[in-house]
Amino acid sequence: MFIEQAYKGNNDWWRVLITTLCTAGIFLMNFIAYFAMSKEQIDEVYKSMSKIPNNWSLIINLSPFIFLLGLLFLLVRNLHYRSIVSLTTSRNKIDYKRILFSFSLIVLLTITVFAVTYFIDNSNIVWNFNPLKFGVLFLISILLFPCQIGLEEYLFRGYLMQQIGIILKNRWFPLAFTSIIFGLFHSANPEVAKMGYGVMVFYIGTGLLLGIMTLMDESLELALGFHLGNNMMAALLITSDYSAIHTDAVFKYSGVENPADVLNEMIISIAIVYPIILYIFAKRYNWKDWSSKLTGKVLPPN
């Protein structure tokens, strides 16, 4: 089982503490800094960031994840004496076909939903395509987004879920806790400041979706593919002035966003789209025994 993979390594408390602080520290510091600043200071930071060219801003934001993902792998291998495979899956090897299927599914769904929305009402969506800038953006995306989503998945749904699970000997708490923490660590995103903390429902709900995928499939592969597809589409397909990252995407939303409408769209995604995604995965991979996998006990090997 996925959480029990942590038993394959050395889990002394100080090893867990070092690994957590070294890899989650950047999220924690960002979280503390955000809530320590006044609204005026936050607006000034966002204003300064908006002056940086889009592609350079993306590189600056994503580059630290290369180091942090490598550091997490290094600590798991050399401090916990575990393989990266055990951090990824309960199977004998990583199933890259699962990553590809999940990635393709979210890309297809995103493009389909966007196309329907565009043909219904495109009054606030403008063509933003610049071949040179988009080409650079695409190259940055395929090189750096795997590191960004890799760190978040391996840290939250992998390392922390496994370590909390073997400490508390259950599955429901690490699922809930990592989903909430995943959401809270996104609270410094610009769209939260512009639209209010109701947006956090979407981030926590997405964390819960990814956690359910991980526990039901006994691996991170589907979560990795989904997260990568979602973030790449957010960067490549359409951008806006209130997005977490500004990019030279194909389209740009030029209207004034109504926070209530955004929240309603996010709730629809969580309540309707996410269950459909889980249903597709459940049918394709023959998921069974949901209660045990999501809320059952975690027992050490005999």
C-alpha cells in the first residue's frame, strides 16, 4: 500500500524534521511573509512583479523548484535510505503510462471546456498569441513545470502523506491535512488577494482530489499527470492580470472578474468535474474498497 512504503526507510523524528523543513521551508516562509505584510505592501510586491517580462517572471518563480525537488530526492535517498520509487508508487516501478493518461485527460477536458465557453461568449477573451514569446513560454513550461508540480506532489501527496500516515496509523487524517496545507500554502497567490479567501475552497478541493487519486491508485502517477496538465494549460492557454502567473498565453481574459462568478465556477468544478474525473480513473484502473483505502488503518509490516 502507498502510505506503508515509508516503512521501507529510516524514519527517526529528526530525519523527518530536517527533510520537512528543508523542502517545505520555502512554502512556510512565503506563507508567514504574506500574512506579516500589510495590504499596501502586498499590492506593492505584486506591482513590482508585474513589471518583470512574463517569461522571465515565470523562470524566476519556477527555478527554485529544480533545487528543492532535487534536495527532496537527495534527502529521501541519503537520509531516509529509501528509493524514489517507494516515494512514488507501491508498485515495483513507476508507470509512466498512468502519468501520460492523466495528463492527456486534463488537457483534453480543459481545452474542451474552454472551447465551449469561448463559442458561447468570447467578448472578454482576446487573441494574445505571439509566436516567439509563446515558443519560449512553451519551452520554459516543459522544462520547469515538471519540477514545480513534482516538488508539490512528492512533498504533499508523497513524503508528508506517508510520514503522517505511519505516525498516526490512519489514512483519513493525512489525506485531509495535506489537502488543507496544500491549499493554505497557495494563499499568497495574487488571485486570492483580488477575489478573497473563498478561492481557497478550490485549492483545498484540488488537494483533496489529488490525495484521493493517490490513495486509491496507490501511487502519485495520476496526481503528477493531472497537476502537470492543469498547470501547463493555465500557463499556455489563457492568462489574465489576476492570475497566479502572467504568461504570453494564446488567449487573454480582458474583462473585470466577478469574485462571486469565479467562486461559483470553482464550486462547479469541485462538485461536478472532479467527481467525473475520479469516475473515469476508477473505471479505467478498477478502483475498489474506497472506504478502506481512504479511511482505513495503516499497519507496520510484520
